[in-house]
Amino acid sequence: LKIDNILFKDGKINSDLLDKIACERADSFPDKGISSGQLRRFFKELKDSYNRLWNREDYKDLYPLIKMIKSQAYYAYNRKKIKKIFADFITGLIDSINEDVKTFEVVTMHFEAVVGFMYGKGKVSKWNW
């Protein structure tokens, strides 16, 4: 589920990633298919790294930590905290990020849009299952 080939359109952020594609991604998850705690956990990981950029932290130092989110997704899957479809989604997002900070920024915005659609479409439960 990598999106690296569609991050940019005509040299600008592909606006479909924040609307149409994000909505389609949210639709691909089962209803109440992830707990709000687990969804917030992964969103927080990505968003915290994104916020560290604004505090002038060097992206080259953050990049390996961002890539490590993949292992956290599969650990959560193995512990039955998230479903495989969500672990694969997170892995695809992280795989789409390269050493260019712009890819990280776009992927983070895309994930934020997907999260919003997931809550709006009832894909998030209040409890762990």
C-alpha cells in the first residue's frame, strides 16, 4: 500500500491524498476495526516526529526513528492489538517516506486525513478487541 508514486502531482502535494484517497483508505478498514487508543498511538508517533521538525530538529536524525514505526506496527499486530490490514497500512506509509523531508510531510498529512475519515466513518472503537 505504498503511496510514494502519488505523493506529488505537477510538483505539488497531490490534494487527492488529503481527500479522495484518504477517504478510500478509511473505507478499506472494517467498522470498529481498531481501538481509538491504538490509532492515537500510531498517529502520535508520526505527528510527534513531524512536530520535532518544526522545532528545528535535523530530519537525518529523525529518519531512522520514523522508519522504526514499521516494527512497532508489526509488534502491535503480533500482540493482537491491531489487525494485519492496519499493520500493512502503517508499513506502506512508512515505506513511502524517503530521505527527502517533503515525502515525510505529505505522508503525515495523508495519515492525519485518513484518521479523520476513520473516526467520521465509525471505523474506530472505544475499546481494545
